[in-house]
Amino acid sequence: MTTSATASTAGKTHPQARRAIISSSIGNALEWFDILIYGAFAVVIAKQFFPAGNETVSLLLTFGTFGVSFFMRPLGAVVLGAYSDRVGRKSALMLSIMLMTIGTALIAFMPNYETIGLLAPAGIAIGKMIQGFSAGGEFGSSTAFLVEHAPHRRGFFSSWQVASQGISLLLAAIFGAALNNLLTADQLASWGWRIPFIFGLLIAPAGIYIRRHLEESPEFSESDHTTSKPLQETFSTQKMRLFIGTGCVIMATVSVYLSLYIPTYAVKQLGMPAWSSFAAMSVAGLIMAVGSPLVGELSDKYGRTPFMIVSSALFVVLTYPMFLYLSNNPNFGTLLMLQAVIGVLMTLYFASMPALLADIFPVQTRGTGMSLAYNIAVTIFGGFAGLIITWLIDVTGDKLSVSYFVIFGAVLSVLASVSARAVLKLK
């Protein structure tokens, strides 16, 4: 297993470890909350900012803007990831959360298409691109910051990144269910959808304050192997690690965006009420929030890849039958069951994955390597997931097309997880 812990940090948990968990989780939660809210309210945002004669075209434009922002993620990974390897994790984390706050504010207060015309979708796109750039450096820097406080418990500490995403998923679902249930369609369209974005802005000051008062991660501070050219070193000597790491992220990305897409799928394809789809999504978020630290702890004991391989294999086997059953029985109970199964499988995979990425890359290029691997996969399989699924259903006329996308991602992740064991000798 790849490890760069110095003698002073190996086997010990740093005194500021709890603050590291809180600071990293707040930033990650803010990032994912805003992303999830945009996806959850895609149908409303489409009508406000991307009006078109065809509802499918309008929705495709909305998800397309969502996807374009993900093109900024690799750039953010390069700039902020390399910055964290050269200057330090703390500085990169401060920069990323401030950029995320700016992007969120643009979306929260942007006038709609009727008010300012084409400037409205352009403003939304700019806001999403700033968020994408920020998010590109957030995961790698914050995960490296976490694991470098307790190298012997990487699974447990890094799993809090995933738990924070579960909390974000739960909050997004609660906002979606509550706003769709309490507000009229006109109220939701005119101002209600902005409420969760404004809520996200309220989280940002706390995250900025906590991160400003943190010390640098001990493993990075004590390392004698820092590099001034982390990007060059990653591509010149660690291409196989980057390739395998990217493959390992795919299923984590696909599963999260699958859970996120289901409210849109339930409303548009099955004609179900919006509140029920959001209520069901909250189950997946709750499972992810509660179960991630447990899975992370178990991965420290039994290894990362067993959980990832089992989860991916079950996604291959179960996805099509689950969506077939939902299509034939479009009711709240079935939707609840589907989200619960997705929540369990998603948590098994995702909570193990960050520690595996930390194991793959040495400390001197960990921020760059993790950021690149994560964001290449997220850009392809996450940013355009809604666009691809909507397009597949429209072209094929088959509501079950969503399952093909998931199965394809699961197969790739099985191969990547097996390769991590065989090629890199990681457990």
C-alpha cells in the first residue's frame, strides 16, 4: 500500500483532527448541496432560464449548462490541486470555498429570462462554471487534508467527505419535498427555488472562518518529498495510477447522480408527484450520511476494494430489474425501496473510494492526483449524466435506458477496482 506518513504521524491521530473533519465536511457539503439543488430543481430552472417550445429541449439545455460547468472541474483540479501540493492544503481549501460562495451567490440572485433575456442563462452558466472550478480542487485538497491527519485511519477520516455529501443529499431532498408541498407552482417558479441556494450561502461564512483558523496538515508539513511540479510529476511517473484512480471514481459518481436524477425521472417519465420523489431521495441521503463512517472504519480493517467490487457487481445485477419494477409499479413505496437500495450500494462503494485514492497517490502529488482522477470521472459520468439519460430516453423511447448507463459505469468500476488490487497491490 502506498503511504508517505512520517514516523511522527504514522499510527497517531493529530489533535486538530476533529476540526479537520468539520472544516472539510462543511466545504464539501456546500459544494454538493448547491450541485444537488440545481439538479433537483432542474425542471423549474429550465422554465425560468432556458425557455423553449419543447420541454425536453428546455430540460436538455438546463442539464447541458450543468454539464458545461463540469468542464471547469479538470481545470480547477489542475490549478487548485497543484496549488495544494505546492503551497499547502489549507490555502487551497480557503480559495475553493470562497470561489464556491461567489458562484452560489450568482445563481441565487440571478434574474430570470423574462427579466434580462439571454443574460439570465449566461449568468447561470458563469455561476456554474465558477462552482465547477472551485469543486475541481475541493475534493482532492480536502480529502488529502483529512487523511494526512490520521494515516492509519484513512478510511474512517476520508469517509466523512462522503457522509457530508449524504447530508447534502438529505437536505436537498428535504428542501425539494417541502417546497413542492408547501408552495404553489407559481410561487416555486418565481422565488421558491432560490431559497435552498440562499440557505447554502448561509453555510459559507462558517466554513471560511473554520478553515482560516486551521493549521496545515501534519503529513504534508513534515514530508521531505514535496515537489514544485506536481502536475508534471503526476503525468510523467504516475499515469497508470491516474488511469486506475479515474476508473475507481466512476461508480461513486454514477450512483450519486443516479439518486439525484430519480426525482426528474419520476416526475417526467412516470408522472409521479414531485414531493414523493424528493421524500424518497432523502432515504438515500440518510443512509449515506449515517453509513459512510461505518463503512470507512471497516475499510481500514478489511480493505477498500472488497466493498467497491461487491457494490459495483450488485449495481450490474440489480439496476435493470429495479427500474423495470418501478416502471410497472410507479408508486411511492416502490420509489422508496429503489432509493434505499441505491443508498446502501452507493455508500458501500463511495465511502471506501476516497481512502483508496489516497492510497494510490504519494503525499507530494496527492492533491493533484486525487483532484484529477476524481474530476475527470465526475466530468464525464456525472456532469453529463442527466443530459445523457434524458437523451437516451428521448431517442430510444425506452424509460429503462437509465439502467444501461448505470450498468456501463458499474462494469468499468469493477475493472478499475480489480486493477487497483492487481497492479498497485492495494487491498
